Amino acid sequence: MPEANETKQEHKRDWDAGISRAGLNYLAIAAAFCVIGILIGKAAFEAPANQGVTVDEAQLRAIIETVLDERNSGAASADETDRFALVDDDPYLGDEDAPIVIVEFSDFFCSYCKRHFDQTFEPLLENYGQHIRYVYRDFARLTPESTPAAAAAQCAFAQGKFWEIRAAFFDHQSELGYDFYLQAAEEYELDIEEYTACLDEGRYIDEVEIDGFDGQIAGVRGTPGFFINGQILSGAQPYSIFERMIQRELDKAGIEYSPGGS
């Protein structure tokens, strides 16, 4: 799938660019304070021996303000990069530009992923759906069937039925296998001939593997793994933890909101 791979490479470049920008910001700060040090040293060298050192206060203030402005603008840029760094062409729910981006790395054979699906996923959408872009990515590592299951879900995504198939896979976790994939595809009225060809050709195996590599590089060590506006959250944490993190991000964005309220 060349287009998907190209998109993923673009996002990798965005991720690397964010890291590079942060490094450049620190270098800019160090350089600015080096200039301040040179100014003070120059003043000390030029001052008569019996006089104290004086430095142009306005000049120093201007340098410091420039440094702080640069640091703040750099931090804002880094926050924006982190928010979307792990978003690619995988399935998502919600507004593309939502203030909260949640990226889930998951395995259909993971019992903790199923717990998150059963206990936390729906309440999150019910209470915060208008503010969330929820992205699903694969971290298929638990069993030999994990990758085929993930690829089967991607085949459903190609026909616009990913979220229905995802729910079916978690609801029938113990039944996952080739026959069940076809059964679920029939239930949700997919084009069976196309779906079967997609499974047999392994069209999305590479896509699944790239998701796993991206997750591992980002720090995912087990499933489920989440990134909420770039902040990692590991495991099937209770709803209250997600709520706390989401509310904190909404506060940062200046959005006043409480479930059931305005």
C-alpha cells in the first residue's frame, strides 16, 4: 500500500522535525545567554579598574525577552507536533481537528484491551466525543494470530466498516480466526469476494507491522497503550484517569466543559 506508507513516512518526518525544533530552541536559548555573557565580559574588560561593571539594562532585557518568546513559541509548536505525531491514515472517530487526540495501540487478543473497550471506550465517546479525535492503531504482538486479526480489521476499514468489525472482534475475542473474520464480514454486509481477497493476499500485513514499529518507537511496551495529546498512558486505566487527563487538556485549550453541562 504505497500511499499509506508514504503517509506514514511523512508523519515520521513530522515527529523527527518536532524533536529537532525542540533541540534548536535549547540551542537558541544557550546562544542568547552566551551573548549576554559576552556583553558582561566586554563591559568588565572596558571598565576602569576602580569602577564597577555596568551593562545596558535595556539591551539585556531585550535579549531575554526575545529568548523567552522564542522558547514559548517553540514549546507551542512542540505541543502541536506531539498532539498529532502518532496520527496517520488509520481509523478514527470524531472531528479531525478536535482539541483532544487519543491514539490507542491495541491487540485484538489482549484481555486488557477488551476491558478498555467494554468499560471505558463508550463512556469516553458519550461524555467527551465532541472534543475527541479517537485514533486506533495496531500493536499486534501477543499471539501468532494477532497480526492476521489486525489485518482483517483493516480489510473491513477499506470497506468503511472498521468500527463495527472492531466491536465484533472484541465481543468474540475467543473465536477470532479466519472463519470468524468471514462470518463477521457477512454479518456486516461487506463485499465478501473483495474481503476474502484482501485477507488471502495479506494486503494490510505491512500496515499492521508499521503501526507496531511506530508504537514501539514512541514508547509503547504493552497493550493497550494510549497517547492523549502526546502524553503516554499505559494499560487499561479506569475511566477516571482518562477523564482527568482530558479535562486538563481542555483547560489548557481554554475550553470550559463538563459532561452533562455546557
